[in-house]
Amino acid sequence: MRPKNVTKENRRFIQGTIIINAPAASLNLGQDGIKRVYTKGQDGNQVGFSYLSGQFIKAKIKETLIENGEGLSKPEIIQESNKKNTPTSSCDPFKYMDDDLFGYMNVIESDKHKNPGTTRVAPFKISYFLGKEGDLQKDFAVKQNGASKDGKLTTMPLNDNNRYFASTSYSGCFSIDVNFAGRFFKGNTAGFKNLAEKFPIDGYKNLLETADEFEFVLKKDIRKERIQKLLKTFPYLSGGARLSTVFADLSPKFIILCVTNSGNHLFQEVSSIYEHFNVSALIEAVTDFRDNLKSDIYIALKNGFLDNKRKEILEAINQYNKQDKKGYKFIFNEDLSGIKNITDNFADNMVPKIFEIENI
């Protein structure tokens, strides 16, 4: 599906990479303990590492938005005779920013639903967050089972699956397709049948900047604000499994943000399952994709995390800024700190500039 009046000249993506530090955490527990992925390592042998799903990160973003007072889409179950009752969201992208940015799939065809039989490809896409090779540790603690035998309180060791916790950093990347944020379609194309024929669009006319029979675009101020709110959740992410016994912080310890005219992600290789940060990969990315950059590159590294890399990163990005005098620059604080400051700076200054573009 191609939105009207959108070409490469006004095509825009917000690209970002985040690293979360989890020196002792149990964030993605499954039935058999921490979920892991196995692949062939650099030496040809099989290696395993834990991961966080993109859906997990999205859930934490939603929790933060709710804490910030944002009203989000409400899960619904429509009762249909002779069919399995399937839960879905409200599927109202005009009213709810998460239905707009996170997308939806509504298999319910009942007229009881406001927007039945519709799907929306998410403008906000996020990768799996990958840990490091050999990132699991064992905790040999025991727990009290609360049972008394012969006047003594008995204890029961944790089983092997429950002993494990992750000691690693998790890295992942995300992309916001700005042109599709706040832009909704009618039609029968999979992923782009955002609105059912009987969807009550007339009730939202005051929110629309442009509209025709098939495409409806929200006012730029609404679209801009939704993206800004999403970006500003990152410094406050928290939560996970076993928080009563294994406290974990999900807020980013490294973040990089920029705007491009290409959906290809620039910074996927700056962190891998083998190393926490690769400075050469960062510089190579902005050099190779210089023609696709449409903004300065905002970067921050929290003090206390990867301090052994801080000097190397600062030298590399300062050198890049000196060499590329006419191009876009790295924007950062003097000591590279300030995750919240840099994120807010990007959201407050760069996002509004995107919406100054005609037909964005």
C-alpha cells in the first residue's frame, strides 16, 4: 500500500537502538525457565543466549504510557456463537495511540465490534533484544515451602530451570514509519484494511487533516504528539519476571536516535551476542548510510555502563564530526551521559521538524 503524495523525498523513518543492562535478571521466563536461542557460534560450535521479545518491550512501553496518564486501547472479547471467543483490542486508531502505532489484528467479524475484520501493520516496529553468548548464571538459593515437619520448617531447593538468571546486556533496535503513523486506510489489502466499511469515521472528522474515500490522515499535531510520547517512555521502562526476588531495571543504558529516508536499519550491528558495543560498526553505519540520513544522530551512554568504551566512543564521534563538516553530526553531552536529556532533545526538536515536511 502506497500512501498518497508520499515519495522518497518526503519518506521518513525514526531509527533507534537501545541497550538494556541486566547484570542479574529473570525477564523472559517460560515454562522451562529462561527462554533461550541457539545458533552456530564464530568457532562453529553451538552457542546459546537469552532474549527479550519485541512484544515484551512493547508491553513495558504500554505500561509506562498508562502510568503517564495515557488512555490506551482496551482488550475486548466478543461473544460469537459456535466460534472460539477471540480477544482483541478496541482497534480504533483515531482514539487510541497504541492502536495507531502498535497496529492490530481483529479476526472478529461480529457487528458487535466497532471495527470488525480489520488489520493494521504497526508503524512502530521493534526487534528481539538479544543477550550475550553464555549469559546464564545459577542461583543456588533455597526457598521455604512453609511446611512444618517434626516441629521444624522444611525447605525445598529450586529446580534447575528456576535456578537460572541472566547476567548480560540486551540490545535491540526499533523503527517508526512516520508516514504511516496517523494514516489509516480502507480497502481489502492485508495489513492495510485498517477500517471496516461501517466504521464511524464521521465522529472523528475534527481530528482529520486530509481524507478521501480510502485514506484518512490525522492532523500533524496529533501524529507528532503520539510519536513524542512513545519516544519519551524509553528512559522510564521497568518491570519483568520475578521482581519480588530479582529486581531488574529496563531503562536504556545506551540509546541512539536519528531520522532516515530508508527503512533499512543502520545500527543493528553496534551490539551483538559476542560483544556489548562495537565502535567501528557505529561509525561504519553512519558513513555508509550518510546519504540516507535526514537528521543529526543523537547518542547517549549512561555513566557506570560500558565505561571502558566511553573514551573510544567519544574519540570516534568527535573525529566523525570534524571530518563530515557539511553533513549531519553526532549530538551528545560532553561526557556522553544523559539518556533522558538526549531522548527528550530528539523528541522535542527533531520530531516537529519531520512534520514540517510537505505531505508527510
